Amino acid sequence: MDITKQERDERLDKIFRHYGLNAQALQLCEECGELVTAVSKLVRKTSPENTMRLLEEIVDVNIMCRQFLQAMGEYPNRLFPYLAEEKISRQMERIRIETGAPLETRRIKK
């Protein structure tokens, strides 16, 4: 299915407005719980079925998170890649400290 980003965003917005903040917040919690379960099952037993289930749950959580990001407006969406990069950089620094490896520096493109 080929749809544009704008079409996808419009569909996500319509879903979010239809169900509302509270219902979608609860749905996000439910989807996160299902993701945790899927990860646990895959760790216990690697199989094509468990891998597919994990992928489906990642998609579900991603869809819910996109709805919330969209509902939060333009400013949080512009900040998102920078916050993500900060968190990735912090983790890379932790790994560097643990392993004594040189610091990796990367900058996100605007």
C-alpha cells in the first residue's frame, strides 16, 4: 500500500481524534504490555512465530507513539530527533566508559 506521509498522518490524526486522548493513552499502555510479552517470549524461545509477533507489537507501539507525537504538535516533533540523538550519545558514552573505546561523535542532520 503506497500512501504519502501526509495521508498517513491524516489517518493517524483521525484515529486519535475519534477515540480521544484517554482511550488512546490506555491503548498505548496495552500495546506496550504486549510488546514486553513478545520480547520475553522471543528471549525464551527464538522462532519465526515469536519473531513475527515481536515485529507486530513493535509496529503497534510505533503507530500509537506516532499518534501521540502528532497530537503533541510541531514543537515536540522537531525536538524528537535531537532528544533521540542525546539519548543514543549518552548510551554510547556509557559503552565507551565500560570498554575504554574511543568516543564516537556524530551529529544529526537538520
